[in-house]
Amino acid sequence: MGTWEHVAFLAGSENRVRVLEALRERPRRQCELVDACGLSRSTVHRTLDGLGEREWVHSEGGEYRLTVGGRLVLDQFDALETAIERVDEWGPFLQRLGSVGATLPTAALDDARLVTNAPENPHATMSHVTDVLAAADGETFRGISPVVSPVTNEAAREPLAAGVAMELVIDESVLETSQAAYPDAFAAAHDFENFKLFLSPDEITFGLTVLDDRALVCAHDEQGTLYGCLDGTNEALVRWANDVYEDHRAAARRIDTVPSPRQ
């Protein structure tokens, strides 16, 4: 029997998953499974036969219990269901991240929060990001930005003035816009010794902020408007965010002085 047949067997009936979940809680007799799962005796009997044939459950002293393999299969099936639910809900956001979204591990989505704009609150994402930036009280702030925003610049001013070590990677278009539209703010940032700016040789299409043990991943629409933000503190997300930042900073060059705007 091939692997796909096993997958199709488990996914083909909610009853099979329900029986496995009941046995994960504790060993049970067949009559107990009938009550716990709300199934008929014949359905439970037929389900146990199929699960036993695959050695996912075994009977001992009249009780059925999960095998080690059955527990592993159920855990992975749970993870698959969670991933599908997240992709179904977060698909448009993940798609807007571009190629970097393809490197995001599934585990990075665990316990994370997705903030998106809504008709009743069209600035929900920006408000969330600026609130997080303004309240940053850790030791480091590392970011990647595809846009320049006076709102986020202002939110970052307080932690910068408080001595938080900040690094930011931008691309050529953000540099030019910053110089042309916000020259005073751009120059003021360079007055802080704890601020480092890096210029990426490539276009940046996503936003990223890493605050010690917290990471925010931002997606923008075609007009550069903030579309959504993934916010989380789980280890997989923070580790991925740090790796992405390190890769981009390694490819970028440090801007030590305020360049003159292009004429």
C-alpha cells in the first residue's frame, strides 16, 4: 500500500480522524469510542479495522490505543490542517510577500497574528506597526523597508532617541524618496550614532522588523500602501526573520554619510 493511499484513507473520512483523536486522549474500548465520537458501532468497528491494518492503533486487553506511528501520523495531519487553514486565511498576504514568502516556514505562523486593513478600519495595519515601533524598548531594532513613511519614521524616533541600536536596509528608490521628500528627517537620523543605514543593490518588495525576540513581516500593495502585517514572537518566526535580515544586510553597503540628493 503506497503512501498516498494512506493519506487518502485518513483524509477521506472525518470519522477516522475523530477516532484517532479520541484515542490520543486515552485508550478506550470500542463501546467507549461509540459514545466519545458520536458514531455507530458498525462505523467504529470498520474504522478500527482500517486503522489497525495500517498499524496506527492496536488492541490490548479489549482496549484500543494509538501506536507510536499512529500518534505521529495524527500530529502531522493536525499540522497539515493548520497549514491549510492559515494559507486559506492568509493566502493573499503571503502572496504579496513575493519570493521571500516562499521561504517562510510553516512553524513561523504558529501563534502569530495577522493584522490587515478592513473597510471599517483602513489604517489598521499602519496603526499596529507604528504602535509597536513607538513602544519598542529592547536593545536592538533591525529592519528592511520597501517604502519611506513619515508616520513610521516618527514612530521610530522615540526608541532611537532612547538609545536603541537601529539598523535599516533600504533600496535605491527609498533612498531617493527620503532625500527628496524628507531631507530633514533623513539627515536627522544620521545624527544618531546608534543608527546605521544600508543600501540594498536590489529592489526590496517586503517589509521586515526584528525587535530582539519579536518579528513583524509586512506586505504592501501595488501602490506601496501597507497591506498587512504578520506579528509574532515564536522562535521559528524570529529565527527566520533574523536570517532574512542578515542575508539582505550582507549584500548591502553601509551609508555612512548623508548623500547629496540627485539633481
